[in-house]
Amino acid sequence: MNKLEKQAIEVLNNNWTDGFSIPCANLYPFQWLWDSGFIAIGFAHFDMTKAEKEIETLLDAQWENGFIPHIVFHTENDSYFPGANFHRSDLHPLASKKYKSTGMTQPPVTGFVLEKMYQISEDKEASLNYITSVIDKVYFNHEYFYNNRDPKNESLVYIYHNWESGTDNSPIWDDIWATMNPPEYTFERRDTTHVDAAQRPSKREYDHYLHIIEIAKEHNYSDEKIAELSPFLVQDPLFNAMLIKSNQSLIALYKLIGGNNDKIKQLEKWQEKGIESFNNKLFDEEIGAYIHYDLRNEKSLGYLSSSSFSPLFAGIPSKERAEKMVNVMLDKFGNKDQYLCASFDPTSNRFNPKKYWRGPVWINLNWMLFYGLKEYGFTEIAERVKQDSIDMIEKNGFYEYFDSRKEIHKDGKAGYGGNHFSWSAALLIDMLKN
């Protein structure tokens, strides 16, 4: 085992608490949905019990309508804003009575995480038994999306808050903020006490974030009311690609388990329609990649981001389209001075290589690209994405995100956000094993 892998295991073990992991100490003291999924993949390589427990704890916070919240507040902790008392998940009649949480979700990774755990497992029978015990909850979560978040019956689901995208302060949302004028809220940020404010969203951006939550709370997090009234309603290629990838995994796992033909049939229906809508609606021929669709204002948001390439991970584009996308990625994101893959178009004037999702490289998106590129036969570029990820971590440590400009990495200070970050460690372990 190499030194880096040992360090990654140490990060994961240190961030494990009683039954779940935190993304990193101080900055993120609770359980996050997509983080937990990626973390479980890392654990699966050396401690399957923890991997299983991670997912079990997450699914235990599922609401009675199938919804899984993006943060589960297992503990009282005032080092994070906005916390449980701001989000008030209890306003929704079907929210978990056992856990406090947010009333928003995150990219649905759980399906493909279960399949990945099964692939990694050395005891397939035990793993399949475990998966059999939790898979219906994941199916129920997908059902929630198609029943409640697909107003046009396209099998493309919307997100109602930028935090649901996972790409919190992406420059893509600037166009939506321009259509809104929320009040100025008075609150005490906690993130900027742990991390340089230059690496985090601005106070005014937070006003927009809180305003959307206030609208949802006013209507007790009713999906119907949110679809009608939320100023933010977006069909996001990353979110929908994760859902489609997880559908694929559920189909494969249900076939291994046996029976469940009705569920398999339903998943296949969602898949067929979803992939068709995805390709027809979200691919931009001129840009040469997938983009976001603003459902509230009925218009495409024509920006390139790392999310634009995430459909490769779910096998959504045709071979020809995939080739076009890879050329665009190399042309805009891949010159020799840049690490792959910046979270936003480095040729855009909105690009900021230090600021959260406005330009830095994130290991979770690189991990998806690594697998997606490999699947389409772009092995050399997949290898570069993997090597770039290893390089950045080797030079700086297990940070939350990294500067995409290679020259900044010379002094080992190009890692930003939280350090000893769980998913950077977990997904590095997985890439090293491949």
C-alpha cells in the first residue's frame, strides 16, 4: 500500500463518528448526502462494515414520501450556518420524526454507490444480502423524484435550490440571481471563520440562498408550491446524470437479486424517456456539451462547467457526441498549464480558480470523468484526469478543492476549502485501486 493511500485511510477513519462520516472537521460537522455516497466507496475498499453503516444511516433519515435530505443534523452544533433551526424540516408533514434535516436534497448517488460497493466486495453474497435490505429505499427515492419533480413528464427532474445541484455557487446561477431581488438577511456566517472568505460564496449570494429556503418554508416544503413559486427551478445535467446512472445500477442490482420485475420495468421506462429528453433538451450543438435548463424562465443557460461532461459517467451521449465533448473539454479546460477538470470554463470571464464552484477542480467530478472517459474508450485522457487528481493531492494534501492553474501548485498552497476532506480521500483510494 502506498503512502498516499495510507494517509487517505487515516483521513476517512478520523472523520468517522458514530455511524456516519463528516466531510471534514469544523467546516462541515454533519452528514451530507452525496458526500456519504462517495465516502462509502472509499470505505468499501478497506472497511465494508463502515461503508454499509454510512449508507444505512443516510437512508434512515429518509422522509415518508421517499425524499432524502441533503444534510442530516445528527448532533447539536453551532459551528455551521444555516443549521437545523433555520431549515425547520419539521414543517413538512412527512419529514423524518427521528432526525432534523434540511428540506432540500442533493445529487442521487446512492444507487450507483451500492453497485460500486458490490463490485468492490470480496464477499459478494454478504454484500448482496445487505443491498437487498436497503435497495427499496433507494428505489422509493427515485420514485419521489419522478412523481414530484418532473412537472412536464419528461423524466427530467428539477432542483429548486442551487445547493441541491452540489455545485453551490456556480457562475451558471448568476443569471438566475439577476432575476431575483431578495431582502438583505442578517445572519452570522460560520464558514468564513474556518476558511478564507475569498474561497467562499459572498454575503449577497447567501441572501439569495436563504430567500429560496424561506419561500419553501412558507409553504411547508410542499413540492407543488415550490414548483409553482420558487424563483429557482432548474434541470441540471449533473443531477439528472447521477439519477440516470443510479437507475442503471438499480436495474443491474435488482436483476442480481431476482424478482422485482415491476420495479425493473418502471426503472427502464424512466431510463428510456429520461435519456431521450436529456439528449434532446440539454445538449447544446453549438457549445458541444450538455448545459442547464432554467425551467422557471424557460431558457437554456449556455455555460460550460464540469457538470457539462458528467453525462459521460452515465453513458448518456452517443459515441460521436462523446467525442465532440472530449474535444471541447481538452480545448477549453485542458491546456498544458491547467489541471483537469476545472469546475467552470477557464476561458470565461466568470471563471475564478480560487472560489468554490466558480473554477477550482473537485475530486468527485474528476472521479466521475475518470470512469466516464474510460467507459467511452478515452483511456489516455481518463489516465490524465486520474494523474492530475493524484498530483494535486500529493502536492497540497486532501483538500476540498484545488486551483486548476498548475503554476500555483509549486508551493503546496493550491488546496482550498476544508482540509482532510473525506470524499477527496475516499475517491483517491478508489482511483488508486483502478
